[in-house]
Amino acid sequence: MVTNSDEHGSDGPPLGFAHHDHGVCVSDALAAAEARCAAERLRFTPVRRKVLEILLQEHRALGAYAILDKLRDDGFGSQPPVAYRALDFLVANGLAHKIERLNAFIACVHPSRSHTPAFMICRLCDAVAETQSSPARGALGEAARATGFRIERTVVEAEGVCPACVDKADA
Amino acid sequence: MVTNSDEHGSDGPPLGFAHHDHGVCVSDALAAAEARCAAERLRFTPVRRKVLEILLQEHRALGAYAILDKLRDDGFGSQPPVAYRALDFLVANGLAHKIERLNAFIACVHPSRSHTPAFMICRLCDAVAETQSSPARGALGEAARATGFRIERTVVEAEGVCPACVDKADA
DNA sequence: TACTATGTGTGATTTTATAACATTCCCAAG
DNA sequence: CTTGGGAATGTTATAAAATCACACATAGTA
């Protein structure tokens, strides 16, 4: 699903390239995460919650050490494993994603049920937008079936220039 | 982690998970690379050639430091930039690819024409097969067009289990 | 209560990648 | 040929990303 609900902005661009009511966006997402963890009996601990909150507030891909700095500011442990463990939890449970191309992490935009995320990464401003993809249905899926490869997970990341930076470049 | 000691063909699935005549495979690929660099006036220097040869011989994704070890054995410089610069050249010119998921590099299987590579990565034996994809034609492309994002390059990596390991697991 | 799983804090280390700068090599202009 | 500039290489140092190992704390439960 590429379109946004009203509180996430009304027009075309998916989150990441679009303006929206951020306070609502963050608190909604945190509430949703909380509900989901409760439903699945996952422990949504303070560190994990804080890391998700940080990701939601920034609304772009953050490196583990950037997150760590913010954790330190909030009185949490300041050694790498603190951030990495929280991120592992969030990623494992679909609340955040790792952007392999950037070695960075971003909050999931539609953490609903399982999905196959794809990302558009602006090489000029580093903005990242999440969307959906079905790589297993195209040429890749065919190749996998042909060779007997069992796909469990896919990384799809498009690098390019976001709308805002295209405009700047054209100006 | 990505390093591997055993000689090609002895165990595990090689190129595209299929066996083949490796000597010919390597020398053909080197000749093709040489021809292509000549045609495009690129300098196919000894280090660059050696790195490509290493990648072709291993026929799997190798970390920069694993490559560096082999370079040292052959009397080349042994500091990271030596490997990274050669890899940058090979990647920039389509002779090799970086597997973001593994922070590792692999020789391109069909370096002839420009292409949009996709990879299948076995999480059990680390074998990597290259295939084609057209992510820009599917949901991702639509999302990009809808938002005005200009795609310049895509990373498509499927993680899963290769045919050989599926068999082993089933056995 | 005590037991056990899981989560957190911390120091140290490993792995991956780049910065900065000197030197060498290629090759074309003079 | 020789010389000057750009590209490639070599080397030292350091940055950035990720993991290991182990102690301690806390929640949930018998």
C-alpha cells in the first residue's frame, strides 16, 4: 500500500518524501507498536520503545551510533550493544528495517502484517521512502523457481534522486 | 565470515548453483574484461586484474579483507585501500558487484551489456547466484513514478536457501 | 521464596571502510 | 627525449560498523 492515511499526509509521495503531521505520526506508530507487542507477547521495553521513537521522530535512516548518541542523552546505556539489540528486536518484529545500502535503520511505515518492503534512497539528501515490492513475482522469482532456490526474504533498495532534489537540480 | 578456504568445486554450489568448467570460466571472463577495458580505454592494471581473478576463482562473495590477504600472497600492497580501490574500479565498470547484505564482493557473471543484477544468497552456505531483475517495472517502478523519484540503480538481494542446502536439509 | 528466561550495562575487540599524503607509472605535449 | 600532469599505487593512521564476553538486573513463574 503506497497511499497514506489522512494523518500521514494527503498527496502522492509515500512517507519520507511527503510532509505530514509528525507528532500524530509518531504517537500513532508508537501506540500501534505497543498494541502489536502486547498482542504477540513481545516485551516492548523502555530501550526498545525509545529507539523506535527516535527512528520515528527522525523519519529517515539513522546509523546505530547516531541512535546510540540519542539513547545516551536520554540516560540509557551508551555502548553499541544497547542500540544493536534494540534494533535487532525492532527489525525482527517488523517495526523497523535495515537499509543495507546505508548501514542504517528506519522505522517501518506500515508495520501492519508481514510485508515485503522496498526503499527509495535519495543519494543527494539521504531521504528514504518505504514502499512495497513483489520481487518474487518477477524475473527474480522465476530464476529462483528455475534453480530451486527458496526465497525467504528480499532486500530491494533503489538509489536515485528524490522529487525535492530533482527540483533543486533542475532549478 | 565470507572468507572461504576450499577450492572451487570441491563442495557447495558454485556459479549460479550449477557446476561448470571453472578454468575456462575464469580465463574467458578475464579475457572478456580485458577486451572490454581496452575498448573503453580503461586501465586494466595488474592489481585490478588480480582482484577480478581472485573473485572469479573463488566464485563466491568475498570480503575486502579476504581479497587483501590473497593480494598480499601475490606480492601486491597489503593495506585496505589497495583492495578497496580495485574493487571500486571493478564495481564502477560492471565487472564485479557488491553484495550489500554481506558487505562482500563477487565477480559479475555477464559483464557484457549493462544490466540490473539481482542476487540469491544462501544463508546456509553463503553461495551467491547472480540473475537479472527489472524491479523498476513492477510495484517499485510504479511507486517511483507516482512520487517523482528518479531511480538510478537498484539493489536486489534475495536471502534464502540454495538447492543444494535445501536437499541437505530435507535429507 | 527461589528459579529461570530474558533483557540490560559495560569493556574490549573484531570487522569493514576511508582519510591523507608520498611515490610511482603512464603517456602525451613540447 | 624529457618533462609535466593525471592516474594509480603504497603506506600510515583512523573512522565507522558490528560483535563478543561476562556481570548484573528484572519479569514471570513454580
